[in-house]
Amino acid sequence: MSIGAQLFLAFGGSVLISLIMTFIFNRIVVKQAEKRDKKKAQEQAELDAYHRQQRREELAADMKNLIDPVIERIDEMETNFEEKLEQIDKKLDLNTEANVTKLRDSMKERRDNLIKKGYTTASDRANWNELYNAYANLGGNHFREYVDQWRNDVMTLPESTRIEDLHHVN
């Protein structure tokens, strides 16, 4: 083999080896770059997720700061509302008690007038029963023994159906 062929083969072999080495080195460099880019993309995604989470937390804190005064005001209003309801309940109880007392007084007065008259009419009994039912429905049971006796007194009076008695004014 001639020196030229030997040189050509030597240089060609060197070039071939150099090309193979360059190819292998480039593949290693490209894979490393791909790994680096992938890792960088993953780090960026994690950083973006972290920033999104921080922003959510900041928005949640801002919303809480906006909502807290509203919740406090609602709590105050609820307390005021409950106090007003208690006041209304007390007034209602007082009104009920006053109505029960007035009904009891009316029943006694009507009973006394009917006993003085000595008789009742169907209308007198119906009116007295309406008073009694209203009294009982409002919870007027604390003088029950008296009221029941009054009722008995009215219901056992003789009943008159005479025209002149029906027009009699109490």
C-alpha cells in the first residue's frame, strides 16, 4: 500500500473516528440539554404553580378582609334582632295577660248581670261561651276553678225565649 493510501486511510480513519466521536458527543450534549430544558420547564411550572397558590392565598386574605366586617355587622344585626324579638315576646306576653284579665273580668261582669236578671237567652249563652273560648285559647287557666263555676252558673240559669226578654238591655 502506498504511503498516500496509508495516509488517506489514516486520515480517513481519524476523520471517521472524529465524526463518530462528534456524533456521540453531540448526542450526549443534546440529551443533557433536553434534560436541562425539561428540568427548567418543570421548575418553571412549579414556580408558576407556587405563584398561583400565593395569589390565591392573597385573594383569599383580601376576601376575608372584605367579608369579616360584613360578618361582624350581620352578627350585630342578629343580636339586635334577637333582642327585638325578646322585647316583642315580652310585650306580646303582657298583651296576652291583659287580654286574659279583661276577658275574665267581662265574663264575671256578664255572669253577675245575668244572675241579677235571673235568666239567660241563647244569645247570652253563645256570647258568654265566645268569651270563655277566647279566654281558654289565650291560656287563661290560672283562675279556672272560678271561671268554670261562672260558666256553670250561666249555663244553668233558666233560658227565656220571650220577645220582651230578648230585647232586654243589660
